Amino acid sequence: MVSNTRRYGAAIALASGAYSLWSASTAAEMTVSAWLMGLLGLVVIVHGSVLLTEYAARLGTASGPLMIGYSLVMLANQALLSTGIMGDGSGMGMDNGMNMGGSGMTAAMGWDAGMVALALLMLVSGIIMTQGNSTMDDGMGT
């Protein structure tokens, strides 16, 4: 029997993972950030899928902290993108160093509001998961 908590966690993980994969696949070039988001997207999709199976019991109490960890990686990546550190490898924003750090607008282009929103939702989900018991059974049935 899959609890509602596991279903919600799985839905959030699958949506976040899919968005991460999509975001990485649409990058202009495969930067460190794009590879990180692609790999993280795969891991999060696998985690979300496992939450819908009997193998979720093997995760035990680790599922919530894992979700928190994934969300923090996503948020850190977004913060680094906004500074240009993870963008083109130059550390100078998205202008390839032409303006020695770029304008505020080019630095802000690294933020992806969808990714930030999903990461925050995953963070809250992870916190909720850590508050429950080890089986994530919310007592509400299937």
C-alpha cells in the first residue's frame, strides 16, 4: 500500500526530475551546470519512481533528507548560475567576459523561476517526509 505522503513525494520528485532533465537538454551548450542538472534529474526521477514501489521501504528514513539534499543542490546551482560561475565556465557571467562580470541583467538571466519553485517545493516535501515515521504512512490509506 502506497501512502499519500509517498505519492505526493513521488509526484514532486518526478516533476522536479523531469524539469531538470528538460532544462539540461535545452541548454545552449553542455556546461557543468547542465550536466549537473541532467544527472540530478535522472537520480530524482529514479527516487520518485522508487517511492511508488515496495522498494521504498529500503530507503527508510533517508527519503526525506535525500529530497532536501536534491533541493539544496538545485537551489545552489541556480544561485551559482546567477553569478555566472556555473554558466560558461569563465566566471564572468553570460557575456563571455566581455564586460568583466556582466551587468545585473546578464547575471540575473541564470535564475530559472520554475526550477527555483520546484526546488522549494521539493525542500518542503523533504522536510515533511522527515517529520513522518520511517514508512511514510500517513494513516490515510491508499
